[in-house]
Amino acid sequence: MARIEPLNIHEVAPEIRHACEEAERQTGTSASTRTYAKNPAVFKALGAFRAALGREGTIDPVLRELVRIKIAGLNACRY
């Protein structure tokens, strides 16, 4: 059970709701995205940070994806 309850999709600010819907489509859940959406400024800053890491990171994208899959498995998360 989450310590911080995510927003309902209809409570998410309209300008960032698309990101929650995309997360749901890609992974089957948007709980973490909807939790970050409690503060739209933080949500947007985190998105910019993640995008910069994706563009400028030094880890091979294939290896990065394998790490994500492994971590999800270790945490019994759907991915």
C-alpha cells in the first residue's frame, strides 16, 4: 500500500494528464506518475530531469532497459 495516495486520473491537472495516461498505456499503471502529479511543478521538473538523463546519459539504452526490467522483477512490479 502506498504511503502517499496517488491522485485519481480525473484529479490530475489537465496539462499533465496525458503523461499519466501514457504511463498507464505503457506499463499498465500510472500510480507513481499520479503521485508526482500532486505537485505539477515538481512533476514537470522531474520530467525534464529524466529527459536530460535519457539524452545525455552514458549508459547504453539497451543495458538501461535491461536494468529496469531486472529491478522491476526484483521488486515484483509489473513492467
